[in-house]
Amino acid sequence: MSEREATRRGVLKGIGVSVAAAMGTAALPGSAAASSPWESVESPTGNTLHDVEYTDAGAYAVAGGGVVLERTELGWKKIIDGGPTGNGNSLYGADVTDDGEALWFVGSSGAIGEYDVESGVLTDHSAPMDVTNNFNDVSVTGEAGEANVYVAGDSGKMYYSFENGASETWDYVTPGSGSAINAVDFFDDRKGHIVDGNKSVFRTQDGSTWNKIGLADANVNFYGVDSDGFDDVWVSGGGGMIFHWDGSEWTPSDTGDAGLRDIEVTDGDDDGYTVGGGGKVYELDGDWTQNETPTGQNLKAVVRGATDIAVGAGGTIVER
């Protein structure tokens, strides 16, 4: 396990425990152990929730219309409405610095925001290099205030800043054919993976140059990626397909027909979740098996912690 993975996963698991303790055992549905069923939780928005992350201050979710939600002792509440610019640009992806202190999110029309979860200060980094294309996902490494920031562009470009998104520090590269980059995840400061709309997976060792590592004859679109190492990569896609790279070969798993929009697997433990269309949740515990959920809404993202959380269309939030 890399130093970044050990830090990030250790911090987030600890965060989950502390939040659950603060809420008490009956504060929110789904705060029981992972063996309990998924339960619906009241949401303060009807907008589609596109991503969810744990920070040092608890869980946050980002949504259409520039909405950002925070999970509190009294339930989920809206803390930002309108996004980093205030123009209501939808937010599609989020990530957290290694110390858990800054939540980054990206979205339509070049929206990029950095939210300090302790102070509540929102910094607008939108339209880097005057780019106002849609941004689909973001990954950040390092600590708050000095992070490396990687933004997946809908036009097939990866935008990056090694100086916390300062306005003059951005650059970009086009890793593939120009197809939309749907997801990005880093397991170390400048090491990670992306998937694009041309059924391709790329890796980088320096944060700026990318090499294709697959996938031949996949025949489905790729939507989610979990990068845990150069020999441990998980990809979720259309047609219920999941692919795992072990450093030498790709192993496919077929869960059914739901498009799987996000995947999160614990590094080295081979346990995790993937979520997608029709409220589908599949759990990895040796094999991928379907969980029962209380929703038929399309799920867009999942995060693991003392309380596991999945979010999706219509403001849907389910917890376990």
C-alpha cells in the first residue's frame, strides 16, 4: 500500500468512526454496522447527487445546480447552493485532500471549487486557462493548501496543477483520442489512472504523461475507476461489467445489465462496492453479489466508511 493510500484510507475510516460516535447509534438511518441493510435517508435536495466523499469533518455530496450537502448530527443539510461561481453550474465530481481538510469539486462550464471543511471558506478556481468546458471528475493528492489537482475534461483533456490550483499553474494534456474522460483516481502524489469514453484506461507516473493500459474488446463504456496501485485497478462500466487489473492481465466480472457509474474497493482487502442504474448496489466479498436497496433511482457514487453512503438521481441518499 502506498503512503498516500495508507494515509487517505486510514483518515477516512477514522473519520467515519468519529462521525458515527458524534451522531449516536440512532441519529441517522444506516449508522449501524455494514451487515445491516441499506436504508433511505431524507435529502434536502431533489437535484441529482453525482458524488459523495468523506472529509475530516464528515461526509459531503455534490449535485446538480451547484448544490453541496453536508452530513450533520441532525441529518443532511445544504451548505452551498450555486457552486463555486454562484451561477448554478452542476457539480459532477469531488475528492478530498490527504489530510481530509479540503473538499474539491468540479462541474459544468469549467466549475472548480475548493471548500475548507473547518472554516467553511469556499475558494473559486473555475475556468483554468479560460477553459469553460464541462469537467466530469477530480482527484487531489497532498495536503490542503498545497495539493496536486487533476481534473477530467469532457473534451478529452486532463487539466492539472501542482500548486493547489493557483491561476497561473495549470496545464493540460490529451491522453487519448479526445473522447470524454469520465473518471480519474490517484493512489499517490502523481500516480494514478483515468478512463475515457473510448473504452480506454490510461495510467500516469508523473501526473502529466499518460500511457494506455487497456482495454481491448471491452465492448462497453467505462464510467468509474478506483486506482489502488499500478497492479490494482478497478473499472466499472456499462452492461454491468467490472474489470480488475492485477499488473499483468484484466479480469472481467459480469453483474447483469445495469450501467455501473462508480466503484470503490479497499486496497489489498478485496472488499468494496459498485453502484449504478435502477438503484443497483453490488458488494465485493470474494465475489460480486447484489445488495437489496430501498430505491429504484439511478445511483451515481458510493463512499465507504463507518457508514457506507450511496447517492444518485432525485437527491437519493442511501446509507448502510
